[in-house]
Amino acid sequence: MEEKLFLKGLRASLITLGLSKIEVKKYTFHAWRHFFTTYMRPKLDDKFLQSQTGHKTIAMLSHYSDHVRSDNREKIREAQIEIFSSLLPLM
């Protein structure tokens, strides 16, 4: 199968869901590998995750999972409020 056919189908589906033609250009199957590895790594043993992603080394698995997760910003905000809220004047 030609990879470009899959990518064309993926992007067409995303447009059908309401994303713009410009937005869908950032979605690739390779990006999905990064996304999957980033979100699954905290949940699975490295060797087990490697069996699913096909990474031959832990170093490469680490490379693919070393991304900012969408929930990181919220966790940081919550920690900042917890730690520093007592230093702020009440409004």
C-alpha cells in the first residue's frame, strides 16, 4: 500500500470532522507514533511498550516519548496554585 493514500484518507477524514486544510497538514502517521508512545509510556513497562511500538532500544523509545503532554500544563498550573497561593494576597 502507498503511504500517501493512507495520509490522504486521514486528512480527508479530519476535514470532514471540521478541521481546516491548513490544520490537517500537521497530522501524520509518524506523529501518531510519537503521540502513542508519549501517552502510553507512563502506563506500561518499557519492554512491553517497545513490543507495541517496534522501537529497538530504550533510547529510541525515550526519544519518541519525550514530548509535552496536553495535560502537563494543567498539572503545572495546579501545582503552582497549591504551592504559591498562600503567598498571594486575597482578592
